[in-house]
Amino acid sequence: MKVWIKYLIGTILGIAAAFILPLNIPSVNSALATLSEIAIRFGRYALIPLIFFGTAMSMFSLRSKKHILKSSLWTAGTILGSTLILVVLGLLSILIVQIPRIPITGEKISEVPAIDIKGMIFTILPFSSFDTLKDGICILPVFFLAAFAGGACASDINDSKPVLSLLESAMKLCQTMTAFFVEWLSVGMIAISSYWIIQARTIFSEPTFFPVFFILLADFLIVAGIIYPIILRFVCKDLHPYHVLYASICSIITGFFSADSNVSLLVNQRHTKESLGIHDETNYFALPLFSSFARGGTALVTSVCFVTILRSYSSLGFTVFDILWIFAVSFIISFALGNFPQGGTFVSLTVICSMYGRGFEAGYLLLRPAMPILCSFAAAIDVLSAITGSYIVAVKTKNFDKIDLKHYI
């Protein structure tokens, strides 16, 4: 059975359970929340070892073949390009479509998360490189440590042969572990999707946020069904670009219901290799970078939410400067969310409200009740961007093998 079918079945069972279980009993809600958290932790469990050993071998291969510059340029260009397109789409959709105002809340500002660039740098470069292996939230520290280790091995291949043999064996072991975790995470999707429905039912009990959700759904369909296939058609000369979307089904389901980029990355790592045929050399170099920095979906949702907030507070229109400011800030903030695999949309929205000022510092409170669903849309688009971007890099650097659709996992 295809992996995406297992995930779909798990999701359907979870949704059904949310309607069958007696949710008016607090202990049932608490149990589902705990099981959902366990499933997400299960999905993250094998990620750090996989990234470390995979990235080390990837960097060794890239440096040995002198492909680092080409791969880096295509990765950076694709990240910037996809984020740019998504922010523009988000702004156009919310500016063109007039949606009703959201009632102003009387809630007061409480402690909110913030983007700590200094702390992020210190996390990547701690006093001891071994400390980078402790952090299971931000994947950048272990990525850079592995990149340095793999690059060092390429400087003297003869002396590094024993280390390379160990790294390669460990990478293959981690890939086997990943296959196990990805398969069984489909069972965990029952708890994850069930708990998501519990949160969503409360939000859907009132139609206040429906217009925002409809815009985001339309944006997702445009990205998945039109924009990315057109890009693949012309950039990769791919006559059947929708096969990438098909390979992304499992990852999109995971990203949407977990709203966790790290769990989605584990699922993506397997599908890019076994469905799209992307070589390890590109897979373990590009995909972690896309997962950390290609947060265009988050930027899209942030721009839509912020314009909605401004319209709810004021009937005044937008100047060109306002639109350019929203575009620039949403675009830039998206690259600083590596420390937030979950909840990046909320962090981004609080930051942009604070930066805008003018009495809108608490504007994010209008949309905080709907944040679980907003984060889900952002994660789904980010996951699709990551797998599509990695495929573009693989094609342009000739690091993939064509796999027939019937052999996709």
C-alpha cells in the first residue's frame, strides 16, 4: 500500500474519532492532546541523526565533485524566488478580495514570542560543537556541524576513509530507521488529526474567520495546481509536472495536520529520495535549507493576516508605501523562523504588528483564536515549496534518477 494512502486512512480515522469520542469529558481531550504530542515527538525522533550523517556525506560529495557553488546558488535562488512569489500572491489575493471585518477583541497583550537573531546565531555556534546535537527543535546547528565535518573529509580523502565509511554506514542505518518511523507515523496521524479537529471545531463554531480560510485555501490550490507546475514546466522542462505534487501528498497531509516543519522534513526526506529519485548529495543539502529558510507559505499567511487586521481596525485604504512595507517585512521575517518549526506564523504576525506600531501592536490578538488553522495552511504551503524546490535543484544540478509514477512510495 502506498504511504500516502496509509496517511490518508490514518487522517480519516482521526477525524472520525474526533466526532465519535465524548469530547465533553476533559480527560478525553487531555489524552488526545498527549497522544498527538507523542506522535509528533515520534516523527522528530530520527531526524537529527539523519540530517547529521546525511548532510556530512552530502557535503563530502559536493566538495569532492566541486558542485558546492552550483548547488548553493540554485538552492538560494529557488528559496528567494519561491518566497517572493508566495508573498506577492498573498498580498494580491487579500487586496483584491474584500472580506468582512473581524470584530475587535478586548483581550490585553500578554507575553508573546519574539525572533531572537542573536540567540539563533549562538544556537548555531555554541561554545562546544557537540552541543549542536542536543537541540531537536532548530535543525540548523546540526546541519552546519555536519557540513563542516563532510567538507573536512573531502580535504584529505585518504586519511578520511575510515570516517567516511562510518558516516556512510550510519547514514544508511538512519535511512532504514527513517523508513520505519515514516511508516508508523501514519498510525500517529490518527491522534494528530483527531486533536486538530478538536481545535478546529471550536474555531469553526463561529463563521468569523471563514473568509480568511477560504482565501488561504484558494491560494494553496493556486500554488499547488497552477504556479508550481508552470515553474516546473518551464524551469525543469518537465512535461508532467504534477508528479511532484503527487509525491508531496503524504508530506502535505503531515504538514497540514501537525503544522510542524521538522516532522514534515522527515517525511519529505524519504519521498524526495524514493519517489522523485533525488540523490542523497542534493537531498541532504537542499532539503534542510528549504525547511529552515523557504518559509514562503508562512510569509503568505502573515501578509494575508496582517492586511485583514488593518482592515478590521480601520476603513482607510492602503498606500503604495504600506503595501511595499508589508511585502518587505513579511519577506524578510520568513528567513528568520528557523527556530520555530511550529507556530512560525504566530511569531511572524506578532513581530510585524509590533514593527508597524501606530496602535496595532496588539492586532495579532484578532486572529489568535484561529492560529492553529492558519499555521496549518502555512505549513502545508511550506512543505510543498520544500519538496518542489529540492526537485528543481536536483534537476538543474543533474542529481536525480527518473522513477516511474507507479513506483512512487
